[in-house]
Amino acid sequence: MITNTIVETESPEEFIEEIEKAQDCLPKKIDANPKTVEKGLAKLVLTLIELIRKLLEKQAMRRVEAGSLSEEEIEKVGETLMKLENKMDELKGIFGLKDEELNLNLGPLGDLM
Amino acid sequence: MIALAHGHRTTSVGFQAEKVKMNNAVIKSKEITLLEILDRVLDKGVVISGDIVISVADVDLIYLGLKVLLSSVETIEKLRGSPFVGPMQEAR
Amino acid sequence: MKLYLYGIIDSSSQIKQSIYGLEGAGVYNIPFCDIGAAVSEICRPPQNITEDAVLEHEAIVEKLMADFTVLPVRFQTVIEGRDNLLSMMRGYYKDFKDNMERLHNKFEFSIKVIWPADKIKENIIKALKKDEQKKLDLDSSSGKRFMKEKFEKYKIDKEFDAKADKFIKVMDIFFSKFAAEKKNKKLKTENLLMDAVYLVEKDNERNFREAFEHVKSSRPDFKYLFSGPWPAYNFVVLSKKSCLPRDSEQADLFDKVTKDQILVGADSI
């Protein structure tokens, strides 16, 4: 069966690599096993915490950029964000979750992060 | 220009090196063509839902199927391209 | 009677071409008012997603594309019985008609562009080092050091994103000149700068192709993928309000959210 549409590229391997990388965050088959349900809950909670943490970090960066933080505030915010990041790394380690896994697909709205 | 031609045969055992190289390029172009097609037919276009639709292509299975399909494509193509496979066997 | 659905066509007449579908059965048109559903009868519901099945499906849709405006239907859509098919057509009739009008005589083309993300970031880092304003002192305190590192990364990412926008904008000027509609996914991965689809009128195909070649030659350090003509998979728009049975109130609520396009959270993280 021959299709008339052409797919033209001089670099098929590179495109295959990038396309597959982009698809790595696709939702996996739903599994109702109790062990995975527990892990699923942890994933959900950690995803939401990650969202907030990233929002806070971004907000802090904007304020640094605008110059609206004092030296003392920069130090305090930095300490807090650092502790938060370390805590999250610890929790991810405990539940065996990777960064790419902590995301939510909202269907037509795209991915959460 | 890469138009997808399906069902080509590898018959001769000579010029192995060149054939493997050509087959590699052919394999990769087939793979990219398949990816382009899959991206479209699996969940774009008219997507109808409801009780009247009996479809095995469940959303979860689709994404699972994509990975499975791609690895099976590679296996099939490797077998087809291999100069050591005798008369063309359908690898199913 | 199981009907495998390939596409919705803008005709109530018979399909003149001899097209063979799954299980070797003939593809024919089941009309509804002035449009129709291109189907073939199958005995066994499709089991697996195989390479052959996908290629076969796509080839059939493209054959239909030669004679009709086709709204391609998702792979392995099977409807039980003619009555159900006709009630589906009734429910989606307005949607289908609207799409037919918009998509008549137009095809979809895909352009993907890979750029060297690492090199781009290297250049950004070099440029940033040049005009570094010491916003943060080199302090030994850990909080400040953390912030400095994060801020540097933030600046690089921001500049990287801005560069992506710039390149896409420039390329898009050329492509969209000949396109009726377009969609783009920016930076799906760091290297995949652009993943775009364009809806191009049949008569503009050559111009569109030339525009692509022009962009390609003016920026040879990038990598390009061009594909088409496809049936307008990415440009079919179905309003969520159909006459099909709804599952629950929650589904309606979700629809309201998507229709009003409320964005979740702040800008993209």
C-alpha cells in the first residue's frame, strides 16, 4: 500500500530522537494495583508541591530582576528555596519518582508544567 | 524524496555493506514516516466518543501501542533488511 | 453490522473509486443529507495497532482525499450498525458542515525544525558574561549563592525562549503567507524549536513549498522536516456540544472551562 504523502528530511534520526523524547512524558496505562495507587497519590501530592515551588522560584527571580529585594531578603528567600528544593529531592528519592514523572496532563489544556 | 513504499523485498546477499547502509536510511525514513502518520491517526481529526463506538484503540492503549508499535517496526525492518533472512518471511 | 469509519466526506453520492478497506471489504459511502460517511464493513473488531493497519487506514483516507473534502476520522473507530452511524451523523452534522466549508480544497503540511540548543545556550552565556551587572555580590552566604545560580539559569532560559520566539516569528512570516491557518508547538524539546502545521490551499502548494525551501537555505545550520499533503487532521474543530449522550455533569463543567480558555497557574513554568 503506497501513500502519496511525502515525508522529507535529511536528518531522520535527529527528528526521531526529539519526537520520542517529547513523547516520554505521555500518560501511561492506568494501573489500579494498591501499591501503585499509593505511589500515585504521592506523585499527585508531590506534583502539586513542585508546581508551587516552581512558581515561588519564578516569582523570586522576577523580583531579583526588578531589583525589588533587599540583600537580606535575597539571602532569606534563597535559604528557604534551597531548603525546599533539597526537601523535594529527598521526597522524590524516597518515592522513587523522577522529575519528568511529576507532571499532570490536563488534556486540551496541555501539561501542568 | 521519501515516499513510503510498502512491501519491498531484499533478495540478493551481495553488496551487504551498501545494503545495510541503505536499509538503515530506509528504516529511519520509514520510522519517521510512521511517526508522522501515527501522530495524526491516533488521536487527531474526527474523534468520536460515546456508547455507539466500539473501539479497541483506547486512549491509554494508544500511547502504550505507540511505543510497542515502534519497537515492533524496528524488529520487523531489521529482519527484512537482513541479508541472512531467506525468502521473505512475514515476521508476525 | 460493524462499520469501520475512515472519514466524513462532502458528498452524498457513491464513491466512484474502487477502494478496498480492512478485511478486503469495499469502502462505500453512507450518506446523510449532503454529506456522508466513508465506511467498510468488518467482521472482527480491530485488535492491535499494527504498522500495516495504520498505513492501510491512512492510504484509504488519502485516496478519498483525491475526490472529496475529507474530515479524517481517528484510527480504529468502529460503529455498530447503520442506525447508530446515522444518529452520530445527525448529532455532528453542523460541526461536520462547518468543517467542510473551512477545509474545502485545503491540505495540511507539517514543518518541524531542529536547532542546536546547546550552541545557542553557549552563545547566550557568552553574551551574558560580557554585560554582567553585578546585581548580586559574590558572597559566601549560601542563600545568596543559591539565588545567584538560579538567577543566572533564569536569565539564560529567558533569553533562550526569546531567541526561539524570534526565529519562529521570522520563519512563520514566510510560511503563513500561503497558509489559511496554522498551529505551532514551540520548544517541545530543547532541540525541537518548531513543530508546526499549516493549512494550505491546493493552489498555493507550490508557493508554500518554495517559501519552505527559501527558509531552509537561508538557515542551513538548522535541520528541517517537511511532510504533506495530509488530510487536515490538525484543523478539524468539533465543538464539544454534540447530541451524543453525556456522561455526567462534570463533563459539562470541564467543557465550560476549556471553552472559556481559563489558563491554569501563571505563565508557563
